[in-house]
Amino acid sequence: MPESTFTAGAGLYIEHRTNRKEGPKVYYVVRSGHSSMLFTDKAALLKWVKWPKSTPSGVLLREWLDEWEQADNPVVSVTEAPS
């Protein structure tokens, strides 16, 4: 399982959280500079953070989000029972 937090430099901190009761199952707490936001959508998070793909930190951020997306939505393989 990936780390539950992602940090880049002194300005970006993202925490992956799961909600066990009501509301969205997975959300991200993001702090950038002097602002913080909650996100349930990866695309909205990336738009707000504004870290381009071309930077090393931008690549690491997208890889970290993809790892959590795979961990939160595991692929279930179906096997046929012999008849």
C-alpha cells in the first residue's frame, strides 16, 4: 500500500483519507501555500495544485495518485467454476 501522505518541497502536502461512515469513501486533504481544500476527484485536485507533468514533482504526484486509485479500486478477477 502506498504512503498515506505526499509532500513536495515546503509548499505542497496531500493526505489520502478514507471515510468509514457517511460521505465519499475516499478523499484527499490538500495544503498548498496558505490554502487547503478537500478533494474526492483526482482531476480537480491536479487542476487546483497546478503542478505540470513536465516537472519531477508533477510526475511523482501523478504516480502517487495512480497508486492510490489502484489500491482503492482493486481489480476483481472472476474465475469459472468447473462444471
